Amino acid sequence: MAGHVYIGSFTSAGGRGLTAATVDPDTGALTALGHTAEVPNPSFLTLSADGRTLYAVSESEPEGAAAAFGLADPAAPRLLGDPVQVHGGAPTHLTVHQGHLLTANYSAPGSVSVLPLKEDGSLAPVLSVLEHEGDGPNQERQEGPHAHAVLPDPTGRWVLSVDLGTDSVRVCELDPETGELEIERELGLRSGIGPRHMAFHPNGTHAYVMNELDSVVTVCRWYADKGSLRPLAETRVLPEGAEGENYPSELVVSPDGRFAWAANRGHNSIAVLAIDEDGESLELVETVSCGGDWPRHLTLDPAGRRLYAANERSGDVTWFDVDPATGIPKQAGSLALPAVSCVLFA
């Protein structure tokens, strides 16, 4: 039986907004069912815990928003109320945590907003905004804070906010009653590295930070008991001799913790990384073509058998069969969709 996939895009660049598609369980092929452009620039998507509601950022400036879509009919997401302003600019990422929706707002200045979820899954107005402070050495990209991702740790106790502008990750606790985020500690990475996204190893004791301004993944030890992240090593995601500008975007980890894949915008490749048994070391195995131009997002299907790349500039979602022994993806097909930015499995 076919499952459903939702694809975000930039309407400001000709995208169709939110696209619903089916996925063939045997081949991984995507078939678009329909689109809705009710929300501008739904560039990043996530699901509610029960899978009945889809949430999207509206990545706009100077004021961004978030929106909720009901999935009673999976083929036709229905907007639940008007988009809600997040009191921050250019929200790029979002997550559901303890009955709230949290958005990472990239600009003016970088911040994290907290919106309560109503019983029907729709969004209430913002309860709090945690503004980041600081800057970095790259004055074009790090003149101030730029929150680029927000996610809970595997225990569900902590919220981690990744900031490209300040070369740091903030570890916070959310008060579910007041909606206030309190910073427990801020953990610095190498100056000028530009952290963008992060992912946890299934063992819950290691995390990997994907850095946009230097083509490396930072391997970290995660201490969940005290909410502390300790950088251990860096692994390059480009082959030796690679030339030209490159801005890594997304990193995903296999369900069994043996492999990770990183998307390279510029080099237009997917880096295949082997993970050692305890999760403490990454090794670049190979890079393969992303099948298009400017891979903004990567995701795995729920079984971890296929990898999907949202190639923003070439306007396609390309899927790959993953070799279970080597982790190397082999291109299997693509779906043309303009200005795509995110792929989400229901």
C-alpha cells in the first residue's frame, strides 16, 4: 500500500507551496497528488506526534509565520486557521516539543519562538521568543545570531538550538506551563564554522553537527544527564582536491547508526559517511551526485532503505536506493517540482 510524502518549497522562487505525494513501497517512486500555495514559502515541515497534523514554517521576512495543516485526508492537507506570526524573521526549521511548536528564526535577530498547540492541532499565538546573542568572524554571514535549527534531544528533556551566526549550540529547557525557554548552557564550536543542522546517533550518546561555512561534520559526545555537548572531532564531507564554494545543508543518520549522509550544495553531491560502532568516529567513504543542483534537504524513508534529496535549484526530488552493506546510494528516479526545499514522510 502506497504511503504519503509531503514536500515543501519556496513560492517566492516559483515553488508550488506544499505538495502531497504518494510513495510506491516497492520502488520508492513519488507521484504528486496536488499542491496548496495558501502559505508562502513552506520551506520546512514536521509532523505532530500522532501524525494527524503537519506543521510548516512560512520563511518570510521581516516577519515569518508557522502554519498547521490537518491530514484527515492525507492526499489533501487542510489549513487549520490562518498562519500565525512567530515574531521573528525567516523561520527555517521547526519541531514539536511538549505540546508546543518551536521555530528557529534565522534573522532579525536569530531566535527561537514557542507556540502552543491547541487540541485540534492548530496553533495559538506565540507565548515566548528566546533571542540569541553574539556573532562570529565571518562578517557577511555571522554579523549576528542566526538560529538555523531547533530540535529535542533523544530523552525529550532538552531543546537544542543550532546557531550559524554564533558558532554555537544552545541547550535549553522548556517550561510547558509558561512556554518559556531557559538556556542551560551555550556550547561553542570552532570559530567561523557556521553550524546549521544536527542529528543524533540512535545510541543517544553522540550527536553530529552539520556546518555550512566549512565543509565538515562536528562529532560530539552528548551527556543527557546534564545537557552538555562536547566536541570530539571533525570529518570533512568533500573529497580531497574538491574545488569551488560548498555549503553543506542537511545530515541524516541511518536507523541502525552505521551510516550518515550529508548534502553538499555547490559540489552537488551526497557524502557517504561510515560511523564506527560506538558512534564516536565518522569516515568519508564516497561522494555521489545528488542528481540535480543545490540539495537543500535529505531524508530517509522510514525503513532506511532509500534516500531522498530535495534539489532546490534544479527543481526536483531525487531518490536513491541505499546499499545496506556500504551505505552508498544509487539514483533510482526523480520527480520534477520547482524550488523544492524539504521532504517529509507521513
